[in-house]
Amino acid sequence: MTDSKPNPRNRPNKSRSKAKTGTKPKFEPRDKAFSLDHDASPPLLYEVVIRTAQRGPRSSHPTTSTIADDGTDTDWCWWYFLHFQGWNSKWDKWVEEDMLVEDSPENRELSKSRMKAARSKKKNKKARLDEQVKELKQKKEEEKKAAKKAAEMAAELKRKKKEEAEAASEGAAKHATYLLENDLEDFSARSDVQHVQIPFTLKKVLIDEYERITVATVGLNGYPQRMVADLPATISIKTALERYKEVKLGSCKGTNAEASKKGWEVMVNGLLSFFNESLSLFCLYRHEKPQFRSIVSVADNSDERFAGKEYCEIYGCEFLLRLIVRLPVLLVDYRASPIAAKEMKNIVSKLGDLTRYLQKNQNEFFRQPYRIPLETELMDCELKALKKKNGKKAKA
């Protein structure tokens, strides 16, 4: 049965004057019958009770003559107002006589069988829909599990990469500590590397600063009496190298002047960049690491002494000298591809020229002041010893 609300306009019109009223209706009020629902396939039979019968125009007109042999008008037919058994009265409606069949045992049996088939079909359709919904939910759950597994794998991969990076960093730090804490003569004794010849006066600068920074005594109050560089330096590495570049560019003459100038500019810019990148790994003693972290923290907080400055603008030429001593070894050990002997010879030659320039201007460039470290610049072992000493004093 069509589930649309009955429309009062479906009531047949009785105003046609030529209608033949002599034909008797097939059904009378209160008769039982079955209404055909052609929206279903095969049509369903709904049990109905006739409430009213009335003649009116057909909903679809025949294409043949409008007057039948018995003299009746074929454009008109009997309409019946039906009540569907077991349904609310709001579904009552008018239908043509052709939509009704008699209430007979055969039709009752046919109605039952078709209704049963329709319910089974509806049930099967609902089961299929439920199965599709179930499959869709299962698919979404599988996709969710796959996404979760992918996220876990990505997190695991990220964790492994982090561990590998930390391990590599730790290895590099250990190697750097070994390089920094060994005697300079032993460090420069690598037979497989071309070394820069450091003049005696500059070696003395390195040794003196090494002893100031690493050899510590303990004061009466338990505070370490070693030294750290008072930064920023009076003459920074960048200032010294810029002056050196001006001297070298002024001395470039002849047909290859431009190529020579470019070579010196590349060297100076490369040294500045390399120092900024390698300072914390290769140019600091372990005693200086807390001070370096303190400077980084202060620089992040926009301290006017360090804010916006590169490391080469903060540290002095003593640290540049450390880099010159270590650079040939670093180029051999940490370069991604092997460096050619000719190229290495050219680098060592230019570093030697820079070293001689620094020696010539030693009194101007090596004027680094030193001071006792602040508590924030102490190593962990020094802080523990200081706390232990203060704790004993408090108990006493």
C-alpha cells in the first residue's frame, strides 16, 4: 500500500451531466474486499472495508469509444472510500473499482502468501543493510587500527632515530672531549694529517689558558678557584678575521688578483661558519660547557651582551687558535668525502699564514680577561662538592 496521506481531492467529481447512473456497483458499503497495491511487485493485497461507493470520472481515460455496448459511459467508473483493516483511519482513501478484488478464500490465501514474501524480502533487505553497516564499521575499525599501527611505527622510527642521533652525538662528544683534554703536542702528533706549525709564543698562550681553565683549587669556602673567559671578548674572532681579510685583499695584485681575493674571502667566511658550528663540540673544554650553556640561555633571553650575536662575535682569538690546531684533524675525521692531498696542503698553507698574522699581532688580539666562574657556570661535580661542603658547615 502506498504510504501517502489520503488527499480529499481524490474524491470523485459527481458534476458530469452525461454520466450513466444505471450501472450497479460491484461492492456495497460494509462489504469486505482486497485493495491492490501496484507499487509492490507482485502487487500486494490489503484487506479493506467499503465505507462509501460513488460514481465518478476515471483517473485515466480509455483510448476507445467512451460509450460501451450497454450504453454506459466508459470515462466514468465506481469509486469506493476504503478503510484498511488494522490501519489508522488517516490512511482511508478513495480508489477505483479496478483496484479492488473480491474477498474470497483464494484471494485471502494469495494476500497472506504475498504479505509473507514481502515481510521476508524486507527482513532480508534489513539483514543486508545490517550486514553492510557491520562491514562498514569493521572496515572503519580496521582502518583505525591500521592508522594506529602506522602512528606507532612512525613513533618507534622517530624514537630509534633520536636514539641513534643521541648515540652519535654522545660518541662525537666523547671523541671531542678526548681531543680537547689531551696535551696539544700529543694531539698534533697525528702522522696521517698535515698540521699547522704553531709558533712557540702561541703554544704558550694555549698552554697558559689550558691551566687557568682546567687546573682548579678549592677556596676556604669550598668554591672552585679555576677560571673562565670573561665574555664577550675585547677583540672577537670575527673582528680579527675581518682585519686579516682586509690585509690579504689589499695584497692581491696581478692577473689572478680576483681569483686570489675570492679564495681569501671563502677561507675567512668558511672559518667563521665552521667556528659557529663546531664551537660546542670541538673548541671547548668540558669545564667551559656550563658557561656556554649559560650564554645560550642568556642570549635567548635577549641579554644585550649576547643577543643577536654569533659565537664568532662573542669568543676571542684564543678559541680561534684552538680551532686552527684541530682543524686539519677534523677535516680528515669528519668530512663526508676524503679531502685531496693538494687541497689539504692549500688549506694548511693558508692556516699557517693566518697563524703568522696572529703571532705578529699577538699583543693586540690575545688580550682575553679571565674570572672566577659563577655558580651557574660550575660543572655538576663542582656543584655537588660545593653543596656537600656547605651542608657540613651548616651542621657544624
